[in-house]
Amino acid sequence: MLSSRDRLHNRAKSPRFVALYRALTRLKSTVTVMNTGAHPDDEHNSMLASLRHEHGARIVVACSTRGEGGQNTLGPERLGALGVVRSRELEEAARVIDADIAWLGHGPNDPVHDFGFSKSGPDTLARWGKERTIDRLVRAYREFRPDIVIPTFLDVPGQHGHHRAMTEAAETALALSADPTYKIAGLTPWKVSKYYLPAWSGGGDYYDDEVPPPPATTTIIAGACDPVTGLSFARLGEVSRAYHATQNMGDWRYDASRWDLHLVGGTAEISVFDALPTKLSDLGSQPELARADAAIASAIAAFPKSDEILSALIEAKQALSSIDAIADHHAHRITRKIVELDAAIVLAAGLDLTASVSSRDVLPGSSVTITIESAHPLDSTVTVTPVAPKAFASGVPVSFSARTAILTVEADPHADVGNPYYPKWFSLGGNGALWLEVEAEVSGTKVRFALDTEEAVQIAPAKRAAITPEALILALPAQGQHSFTVKSTGAPSSVSVENTPSGLSVKFAGDALQLTATPDLTPGKYHLPLSVDGLSAHVVTPIAYEHIGTSRYVRPLTLDILALDLKVPDTKVGIINGGADNVSFWLKRMGANVIDLDAEALAGDLSVYDTIIVGLFAFGTRPDLKAVTSKLHTFVENGGHLVTLYHRPTDGWDKQATPPRPLTIGSPSLRWRVNNPSSTVEILQPNHPLFAGPNTITRADFDGWDKERGLYFASHWDEAYEPLLSMNDVGENPLFGSLVSGRIGKGRHTHTSLVLHHQLDKLVPGAFRIMANLLQRA
């Protein structure tokens, strides 16, 4: 449960009058705008902030992946765990701009997932499933019924393949959504009125559009100021964008944001809202529509006088509720406006409910207690009904007129362990595996609204366990015993390992798992599932960051073993962790003598180390590292080996001052990367010290790589450096900057843009052998 302090802090983040003003401006328009993209952080936050908070449009962000294949400048989360973090980041970013989210992909085990960088839209759709992707977007169109659709990027060469794929899908889905012969159960056809493309290039540090953008037909400028916060809408968008902390986003800007758009099949416009029904009275000739418009205008004008606002809002709802008939293509607008009116009425009336849970994690077959509290005495009876789309039994409504009520919800005994990859997220609430529907009476008017629990409830694994150490790297020929400590929820009476290969035997005694290896163990990587007391064991990765709160990622627990031919040099290695990789962990698992260098160690004597490794992004995330850059140069000059793992140009990398000799990181990254993990690698200098030993590196060490070869390759370097590898994607020229090394003074500097950190996580043998060689003395 959240502590009282945490609950107070969370409550203070959403002042009632700010929330009320947001609820009022939501009533200004009947238009829905959908922004489509491939990853969390693809949304145009400042543009959407203006469309929503200045103009009142409903905003929907349609996102195809959870970003699980991307980078993380914030912490060690990768793959599924990173997908959870980035999903929560988009949800919190959407909260700021009051947007809904339609997720097309549902995590790393779903076909529509972030598999890393792609240079081709067709290749991306082939991997996701073209028909599947388009069908999911058609569903989003029909469910959210956008009047306007705006893809984030152009479908042009030089752009990320995921972006291109999503833009192609967005356009293809337009016709299918309107086609009555394209059947989707429960969803009727919907015709999108306007489809806009960005009228700007997607170039920059990352991409390099080869085709000029289409001409602008209209412009959105997020230059006005938000009355309740004093922030410009452009800056409010950056507040939203700053929630993408894993991507190091959010800029302090003074200038207005300008967004040029191209209306496909259209001509120049004054506004994107031209020819669209922006007011209720645009929906028909019924006098009740004009009456509702007038009442809403009165409510907005009365801010912050709650009593006057409440009276006007109730009049608007009564007007809309009395309409007998409306055109089919407008009925959803009336339904939506009544939902929005209820949300505003609740805030104007000061009805302030919270729902706290007894536990975030609930075991299958157990229960969770929900306490509903009212901040103020209730004037009438409130009814609360638990809503659980899956995993929980149907809730029983609870009615109360006191300040608190308690209800209990049972979890399905057969519920699967779930990760928080829900298909939708709503700004008005109704999110997660369990939420509440509230019915109340305000000034004689019945209202209904969704109430999310303060902490999201998830089904927890019946057996939560962990192994120490988490993985074993066996240098062949393997022999001897290795001990693992097993900890689980409740002292385990038995632990079993499945699919044990020949050459390994396992037995359990006490809390220890004893593994015995013999010389006949064949090379390879082994993921051996564990069961505890007859139940499949799971490992839970807790996730806790201030900007997104707490969550977790669950995966089956396996004993991970990599058996390979590996020799580790007898050197003392210092590693400067940038917080974005697990290289230090893997070096220790290899048996290397590794010391993690904090600020105090960096300020001390570096000459005691043979090799110093600078982790991913560290020059951008470690101010203490930047302060001692000259000491690292001296370390090299005096005979040390400095190894820098890949950095982006934006990670504090000064091509003149950061490396011991000038070295430029290629930009945009699309031009300086090799995306195919199976691309041919040419070893330019097989006898180079970094390839000759202690492990002899050959082309075979580049077999079995995952996701990509590398990115942000060096594009230019001082004559002191030598390129050691050549590689390229099909149809492209060879790149030589993936691994460069040079003698400098008595020492050596090696810079690599190979994604060795990811290959280590994937237990790729060659990555361990290459990494071991990089540990050697200069």
C-alpha cells in the first residue's frame, strides 16, 4: 500500500481547480484527433497540448509498440521490463495532455512489438504481420472515431522502418475503417474526415528523410498560455514529453511550437477544424444542442465559481439527455459529451473519492480489499461497482453515504500472471485489471464516472523466486561444482530444474541448488525452467521511478547457463557505469576482476587499473566523469587501456575533448549503423592484439547476434586510430567505425559502437569473448 506521505504527495499533484478547468475546456469541442506513432515518445506533445487544452479536442494517441526494443538512459531495464517502463511513461505523458491511448502492440511476446531499429517499412510490417497491424488500427479508428488522423512521421526512405510502417498502416486503415464489408464484431464503420501528413522533414540526429516533405496546407501554433498554470501550451507539451525520461526527453523552450501539416487530398485551410462539427449545435437543428452549447459557455465563463459552474453544467446535461434522436455519425459525440459533463459535474460539486487497495499484487484465488474514501461528507448515496475486464470475479456493488466504504474482490483461481500491457488507457479513468464505476446524485442529477485505484492491481505469481547468482558463465572444458542460493515466497521444500542437458547434474538441499558440470558438456546456452514446490517459479522485477510510480515485470524463472570457450585476462578493470547497461554484472560473471568506479574512485588514483571501461551514455549521465576526462587522457598516455562503449552525439560526447584523440560519432544514426544482426563482418586486422588473444576472434564470434550489429558508428577519427572491422547492411556501403583502436602515448584507447551490452544480455558467446579481449592491458 502507498504510505500516507505518498498519498498526500500524489493528491497535491492534481489541485481541484486545475482539474476542474481541464474538465471545462474538454467540453469546448466535439472533434477527436488521433496521432499515430510506433513508439512511446513518438507523439507530438506540444501540438496535442494545444489541440486539447486550447481548442478542446479529444486527443487519442495510437501507438504500435511498447518501446521494449529501445534504449534506456535512466536505468538497467531492458526488453519486457523496459516495455513496462515506457508504457507507464506514455500513460503519464498522456495524463498531462489529457489524451487517451490505443495500444496496437501488447508487449514483447506479441507479434506487434519493438524489435529494434528497422530501415524498411515493408520489412517491419512483415515481422509484425501487415494484416494484423492494419486490422488493429482499423479497430482503433472505429472505437475512438477520430475526425482527424495525423501520423507522426512520413513514409519515406531514410526514416525508421517502424515509423514508416505505422504511417503506411494509418493510411491503409482509412479505407477499411469506412468499408461496411470489412467486419469487426461490435464496431461499426467509421469514416475519418481528414488525414494529415507532417509538412516537415524527419531529419536530425537520428533519421535522414531522403524525400522532401509535402507542402503545408495549414499550421498549428502552440503559442498561447494556459490560464491555470501560466505555462505556454508548447511548454505544457514539454512537461508531457519530459515523462519519457528513459529517452532523456523534455526541453526547456521559450519559442512557440509550430506544426505545419499537409491535408492529403485537400487544399489550404485556416484551421484543421475547418468544415468539422466543433460545437454541439453543428450536430443538428435540435434546440437542445444550442441550449447545451450556451450552458457550457456559461460554465467556462463562470470559472472558478463552483456553484455557478455546477448549475450551468447540469443544465447542459439535461439538454443533451432530452435529445430523442441524432444522426448515427454524431451519436457518439453526444454520448462522449455526457461522460465529459459527468466528470466536470463531479469536480464542480467537490465530490472527491479515492480508492486504495490492500495490496498491489494479488495471488490467483485470493482477494484484494478496496477502501473508498470521500474527502468531504456525502450529500447522497454513492454506489461503487468493481469492474474487472479479466482475472477478477465480477464485482458486487457497494452503496454508502458515510465517508468510507470497503469492498472485497476475488481473483480468479486460474488467472494467469499478468504484466501491465493493457490494450487501452483512458484519461477519464477505467484503467488496469481492476477499477471502479461510481454512480452518485449531484443536485438531483445522476452522474456516473470511472475511478481508478491509487495503485494498479496485478495478478502475482503463486511462486515468486530468485536465484543467486542469476546466471552462470562456464568456460569449457567445464568441471566442478557451482552453488546457487534459491529464495522464494515461503521456504521451499523442493526445487527442481527441467530439461537438464547431458554434462550437467543438479540437486537441491537446504536452500542451495548444487550444479555439477562435467567435461562432456557441449557448448551452448541453456535456459532451464525452475519449479518450486511443484509450481512454476517466476522472477519479479520491481520497477519504481518517481515519474511513473511503482510497477513490475514478471517472467518465468530459469537457470541461465552459457558454456563456451573463454579465457579472461588477469587484469584489474575499473568500470564507469552510465546506468544504461549490465556490462559490469556480466564481467563479474565471467570472472573478471572488476571494480565499479563511483565519483570518489574517479577522483582518486586511476593508475591502479589496467583497463577502464566507460559504459553506455556515461559521459551524458555522469557529471563526475566529465569532470575527470583529462585524467582519463593521462591514464591512457601513461599506459592504461581506455575502452568507451557506444555513445550518441547527444550524450556529452565532444569529438575534440571527450576522447584522447579526436573521434566523431556519426549522425544521423540511420546512416551510421548496421541493423542486420547477421550481416557479414570483415575482420580487417586478424592479428591485431585485440583479436589475437587471449581469445582468438574470428567471424564465428559474430554468429547468433540479436537485434543489430551496432549503431552510432564513428564517422571520422584521428590518424592514431585504426579501424578493425568492416560491415554493412544489404545494398549499403561498408562502414568501418564499429570498432576502432589506437596507440596513444604508452597506452591505448578503444571505442566500439557494437551493441556488446545487448549481446551479453542475450548470452551470445562471441560477445563474451570479444569483451574479454577488451579487458587486456594496453
